[in-house]
Amino acid sequence: MTTYKNPPVSEVVAEFVFKPSNWDLAIPGLVFERIKDDFPVRRMPSNPALLLPTPASMQFMGKQMLVPNPFPPRMDRIYFVRKDEKIIVQIAPNLLVVNNVKMYTEWREFLPVIRTVLENYNSVVGDCKIVSVGLQYVNQIKLPATKDQTLELGDYLQFYPHTGIGLPPHGPFMVVAQFPMNENKDSIQTQLNGTFSSAQELDIVLDIKSSTGTATDIGMQGIYDWMDRAHLEIVKMFEGCITDKLRETFGRLN
């Protein structure tokens, strides 16, 4: 597996959706009592900085353009935050999300955190029936551009917008593709957003999310095996989206 001195990962998200049940408003507080040593700060979704839209924003014609969040914040959601604010736990009815929002190191360090949170949640709720699981990696990349804001994306990326000879140079862009995985039982959605932050720089967000199918029943024991596989598939997808020229900008180590 390729490793980098300065990997572009800005956020990693593990999401668990459970079968609808008789939700008890006491559940978040009971979960908090179990994980408060690691996540001592409680917050409600009134702080925009904690809404964590992905990607955060784009610019169009010099004006800020927010990208609609397909999962808008719910006012019944509560956040438990680590003291260093690197990892956030979100709990809502039939939903558990664990976000590593800054200074992500590596998967083998994040997975035990996910396991601890999920097992404590399951201990409170009791025999959770999982409807779907998602694992998402968000990568933020800066590419150099010329004075007229032109850039050969193909020099850096193998997944990017293609325009024919009859079209003018494009501005901000968004490209999305879904790839079937695991004999069509699962899928990986890859999304590329680009916007010029200045005349000489292009901001890229490469968002890769692996999800189980809606009919998947992997059970609590099989979750971690699935997540390990999903992590490897996401890494494979990331490497397939970039070129050696871009790898060198991350400080390729092997």
C-alpha cells in the first residue's frame, strides 16, 4: 500500500443506519455516560462549524456557492466531541456517525475508536439491527494553475471532467460516478469537485464513499470485516483516481 508524508485526507466518516425502532430520548445520554472519558464535550447542532458539510463550499463566478448537503443537519442530533476535537460522535434516532475531522493518522488507529463507540451504543440500545453502513474519505488537494486559470487535469488525475473540442474551457466542476462492488452488493461513490481559489491555484475535493446495499444484513460481528474491506477498496479507488505526478506532491514514501 502506498504511503505518503503529507496525505491529503481531511476527514474520515463512519456511518451506521439502524432499523427504525422505538427511539428513547434517553439513549444519547446513556451512551454519553459510557464514552464520556474519551468524548467529554457535548454539543447541539447550533454551531455551523460542527455541521460538517462535505465538500464545504465552492466558488462560482467569484461568488461563494454552497453545495447542498444530501443529509441536512437534524435538530434532534447531539454531538460528543473529544477534547482535542479530532473526533466527533453524532447520535440521532437510528443513526450513529463517527467523524475524524482533523489530523487523521491511519485506519488501524481510527477503527478501534469506531468499534468502542459502536459497541457502547449497542450495549445501550440492545441488539441493533443495522440497515446500512458507510465509510467515507474526503481528500483536499491543491493544484497549480496558470495565470489564465488553465490546468491539464490529466497530468494529475485519472478521474476528472472531459470536454470535447467544441467546448470552451470549463470553470468550477463536479463529477460523480458510482462503482458496483462485492458482486453488486455494495458500491463506491466517487465525487470530484474543483474550484479556483486564486488565479494560480485549483482546490480539489476528492470524496470517496463505500456503502453497503440497503438489503445488506452483515450483523454486528461482520461490520468490522466489512469496514476493513471497504477501507482497502477506498484506498484502491483513491490510487486509481490519481497519477504519479500528484503522488509526488504528497511526498510518496514507497
